[in-house]
Amino acid sequence: MGYKRAGYDVVLANDIDPEMARYYQENLHPKHYVLCPIKDLAPKLPPGMFGIDLLDGSPPCSSFTTSGKRQKTWGQNKHFREGQAEQVLDDLFFDFIDLAEVVRPRAIIAENVLGLMKGEAKGYLTMIFARLRKIGYRPQLFKLDASRCGVPQKRERVFVCAQRDDQPVRALKIETSTVRVSGREATRDLVMTEDEVEETIPIATDLKWWHLTRPGDTFATAVVAAGQKKRLWGHIKLNMAGPVNTLTSNKHLFTHSDQCRLLTLREWKRLGSFPDDYQVDNPKIGSYIIGMSVPPKMAEVVGAAVRDQWLLAPTHRAPTRMKKRVAA
């Protein structure tokens, strides 16, 4: 979605999850969609996919997140929530690079969590850079915050951007804004409907700890202040006065700062920079998609920088009518 906003023509998309494939196609209408593991994608590519302008990917990143087990899960087969075939998640970044070696796009963008830059995970990052250089690309690393990209949410992510060696030698610069949008500003015109009341009913835990928690804090701070053992660190009272905390895939962990209630799906969309008309079957799957996504406005900022500085560089400027092609 971010690339479409930046003027790209999304020619192909790939995922392993049938449910995500359905929503992607219904909302974004790519020319081609291939449902398969990425390591099996190359032989299934339709004509015209080789030498495209941009190959984008977000290899699943739970192995590198700073929350959870990190090193204990490296090298292990893991299931996603949807129950697909087991995969070694920390290998998928290299499967993505293998695909890039076959497709040979002019530029590559790969997103991951901030944990990829921390601790022993930096060794993976070194190997990723080495592999990209080996197949003929010049990689750069960027740490960005979605709240500096027009998203009313604090969400730090790492982007690896790489230019093919035969393209103009030009270091990429990604400029972000100092002006940030608050959660309250992004959602102030939304009036809750009767149909939305049920989806915002708080759970018992929220009713107990919400009043004792400051906006922007986890319930764990109130639990500890009450003299109890630390728990509920994932339950967050959002601070709507500024960009809200990072939204994850579980809608029941986040309460509004002004009222003791969960968020509506329309509020999730606004806080994730999704359009109001993005269609999903229910709030649970909608919040999952938004919590697992690169916010569209964040992707737009990165895609626009690559567009202007690499793909439309003066020595390689395409005709006005030609659209940039991207596979996601």
C-alpha cells in the first residue's frame, strides 16, 4: 500500500498464508499473487518479473525481536499462528536474498525489527550485508521510527536498502519529519457507533488496573507499585496525547487513554495509517493485520526516497508514462 502511494505499480506479491493472501488481493489488487514459501517462488514467477525496479520483503522477524526468547529460538523450526508448514524463520532473510539473486531488481528493500541491530543478532546482519555484496548489491542500513513518517504510532523498524552494482553510485538518504501526529488528532473525528460498542468492551484485567496506570505505561508499572510481582507488561494504556505505543497483533492488550475501553477497528486503522475503507471480516483479524504490518505511510517514505534518488536518478530517468514496478 505504501508503494502504491509512492507511485509504484505493484506487479506481484507473495506470502505463505492463504488468509493474508485473500485480504491482500481484495484490498490491493496486485497483477499477480503467488501463494507459496518464498524459497519456492522463483520457478513460479510469471514473465516480466526479472530486472524489475524494486523487490521488497519483510522476512518474519520474531526470531530477532527484543521481546521474547531471541537466541533460544534461532535455528529452530517454528509455526506461524495460521499453522503453515514449519520454517526456520532466521533463514528466511537469506531465502529472500536468494530470490533477489534470481530476479536481479535494480533495488532491494527489506524491513525487520530493531532487534536485528542488537546483541548477537548483529552477526546475522553482518552475514546479510556480506550476502548482498556477494550477489552484486551495495547495502545500507536505516533505523526509522514510524512516528517520524506521518504515522500516529511509535514503531521503530530497520530497513536494509540495497542498490544493484551497475546502477549509479549514490548513497541513499531518507529524510523524516520532526512533526508528529498524535493518536487523538488522528482519531478525533471518529464517533463510536452502536455496532462498535461490543468490540471495545474491556477485559477484567483492564477494569482492575486501567485507573492505576498512567497513559503510555504498561499495567506492570501499576502492579509493581501495588507491591505485587511484575506481570501484565504487555497490557498498555495508550497515550493518545502523542504518537501511541507500538501496536502489536493482539487487540486485547491495548486500552484507550481517555476511556477504559479497547480500540475500535477504525481507530486501529487510523493509528496504523491504513485507509478507512480497508476491508476485513472482523476487528480481530483487522488488528492482527495492522499490528503485523509495516505502516503504509512508513513504507511510502522509504519507497519515495528510493524512487527519487535511485530509480529516477537523472542518468536513468524513465519516460513519464512508465511506472516503477515492484514485487512485494
